[in-house]
Amino acid sequence: MQIAKVCGTVVSTHKSKTLTGVKLLLVQFLDADGKVLPNYEVAGDTVGAGINEWVLITRGSAARKETGHGERPVDAMVVGIIDTVTSGSDMLYSKKEAERMY
């Protein structure tokens, strides 16, 4: 799994029928210090993540293991919304604190 930040949504009215009903998010990966990386990905969302939230992303065949997604052509899936991330004694991210900023 990787940590990413939700930075947008993707809307596609013309797509594979197997993707009907799948919310698509634009996510940007983060490094171990919580800094954004230049890598972006479009990921399916199974947990209802929103803009600016930090999320857990699973990629590859593991993304299709989520119940009901075995036949969908997804290569990345949001499988969790992160509450906190700490490294040693440093708090890298707190959803509660981030919500206060917006």
C-alpha cells in the first residue's frame, strides 16, 4: 500500500460498463516525510474519500480484490482514509487538524 493525498475527482461519462458506479479520484503520492511526490494516479474509491484527505492506496491485482471489483479494469483503489500518520515522535498528518485548516 501507499499513502496519497486526494487532489481531485475524475468524471468520465463514456467508459467501460464495468466502471459504472465507481467513484474515481485523482490522487498524488506522498513520501515518508509527508511531502507530495510528482506521481499522480487515478484510483477507484470504495470508502468515500474527499478532497485533501490522506488515503491508503492499493495497486495492481490487489486493487481488484475488493469485493465486487474482480472484473473491473482498475489498477489502483482507495481502501482507507487515514486518521493520523506518525514517524518516530513526529506527527506527519492528523485528519482532525487538517479539517480545522479548511
